[in-house]
Amino acid sequence: MMVSIPKIALRWKWPLLLWPYLVVGALLLFGEIIPEPLVYDVPTFMQLSFLETHWTYAYLHAFAFIPVFLLSFDRKVHYYTEWKVLFPAILIMGSFFILWDAYKTLSGVWGFNTNYITAGSFLYLPWEEWMFFLTVPFASIFIYACLNAYFPGDPLQKWDKPLTLGIIVLCFLFALLTIEKAYSSTTFILTGGFMLYHWLYVPNTYRTRFYRAFLVILIPFLLVDGVLTGGFTQQPVVVYNPAEFMGIRIVSVPVEDAVYGFLHLFGVCYWMEWLRKGDKAL
């Protein structure tokens, strides 16, 4: 369902969508990044010797992309038929996240361990990081599509209001608590702002379906991100400035990464539906 709102409120549709980006822009322009050494010593789950290579990050892309590509022609899911809206949606969200990623790298919020990446970078990002914004949504949205095909019901639909409002409140609360931490605050502001917009203006034709899918997506997401953040290697592939995130980890994965991933993937779903149905549906 969509919240019942006066027609006059529709005038604020796009300002409501854009204000989090303006706030984040102000934080980036006027906020101060505390220059601290990036952290290489993180908790580990287990160490896998075959990951001790310059090809570690590249391996993850092959692991995420190839099996999903081969399964895309399943007769029930027909994932390949979604590509005409999926890849443009990936491009739209990827363009924003790459710029965000590049800025954070340049400003010292995070960086990349050259022991686990190959040569070649652009805009301060290794090519493997660019590929992240293709392979991860490609594989993750496949899970979303499979659940919709094999389990077409929406068991969380009746919980839309408490779940969505809960996400919004928690995001804004943590944004306030972490306002001086660049990674944390920007992630929570953007996620909370987008969810508020979505709650007010977008009918729940897929929102709670995505919530269900994300609970499943979290399993491979945490495994892949666990490799990137050092849960299975001697050092992390992606290293963080300890002053700019909360420091709370799921083994090696910063909690903010899960919120970052949620925003990224939910944004891909949003643009897929926009491209599929047009603005009247959104």
C-alpha cells in the first residue's frame, strides 16, 4: 500500500527525494575527514590460503557472475528477460555509487590493499571495484527474481508499515549519532531519506518482496564482503579509516556495509520498476 497523502504533498515529491543528497553534499563539502591510518588488523572467521593472491577480488566477480549468468535461462525464472531493465538500473545506481566510492577513497575514508588486486585503476578505484557495481547487483537481483518466481506470495506485506517506518527511524537515529563519521552518517542519511520517499510516494508492489529477498541476499553478501573486509584472508582487501565508521562489525564486515548494500540493491529495484512501468507506477 501507499500512504494516503494530500495532492499538495505531491509537489514535494522530488524535493523529498533530493534533500538527502543535498545534506550529504553539505557534509562532504564542510565536514572534516579525520586522517587516521587505515585498519589492516581485523577479526577473521577463517583463513583460506587460495585467497592470498592478487586475483582475490577478481575471483569474487567470477564466483558471483558466472553461475548466475548460466542460470539466467531457467524456464521458470527467465532472468534474461529482466536484463532490458536490470542493466540500465544497474548503470544508474552504479554511476552514483562509483562517484561516492571514488570520493571516499580520495578523502581517506577507505582504501584498497594492493596485495589482493591486480594492476589498473581509474578515478582512484581499481577495476575490480568498478566491476563490483555490476556483478553484485546482477547476482543479488537474481535471488530477488527467483523468490518472486518460486514463492510469489508476499508474506511481509502486512508488516510494511512497521518495517518501513522502523527502517526510516533507525536510519535517521543512527545518522544523528554518527554525524561526525563520514561513512556512517552519509550511508544512514541516504538510506533513511530514500526509504521515506519510497514510503510516501511508491505503492508497495515490491517493497516488502525486496525486504524478504534481502534477508536471503545477506547470506552471500556477508560471505563476499567477508572476503573483502578480511574475514577469510590475512589482511582485508578493503581497508577503512577507523574514525569514519562506527567500528561495529559482523565478524570483519562493518555494519554500514549491509546498509550500503541495502540502499544500492533497493535502488536498483526501484529503477527497474520505473523503467518497466513508468513514473505513473512510482
